[in-house]
Amino acid sequence: MLNKINQEIGRIENVCCDISHRGKGLAKKLLDQILEFSKEINLQKLQLGTYESLERAIGFYKKCGFIEKEEQRNPITNARYFEMILN
């Protein structure tokens, strides 16, 4: 799901994939569609949060261009936040 935080920033939330479908490029295809749509609605940044234990997801997000926003953490779950600046 993509939620618009304001006119320039969107947040990707509640994305998951059944373990039997992982490693098949589905997440990349989904992210590419989200990026395309984000540009169509003139977003400048995308954000997402993930848990410290999801190292594979973190690696994927970094590989796709997200950078960690270390100063941002969910105060309840301590989830890490990442951000991508769109061109």
C-alpha cells in the first residue's frame, strides 16, 4: 500500500510476500510499479519501515536505492525507517 504523507512524500506500508514466492523477482516488479506510480503523482520521496531482524529485506531496499534514516525509529516497535529520493 502507498500512503501519501504530504504532496511530496509517500510511505510504502504493509507489504509482504509468501515465503514460497520469495526470490522470484516479485518484490522488484512491485517496487518498480510503485516507483512509476509515485513519479506519476509527483512524489519526491518514498519512505518505508522494516524490522531490524529482516536483513534480507533491508538488503533489498538498499540495493533498490533506499537509504537508512537512522534518526527515525518507530517508538513502539523500534522499526528502522528508510527513504528513497526519486529523480
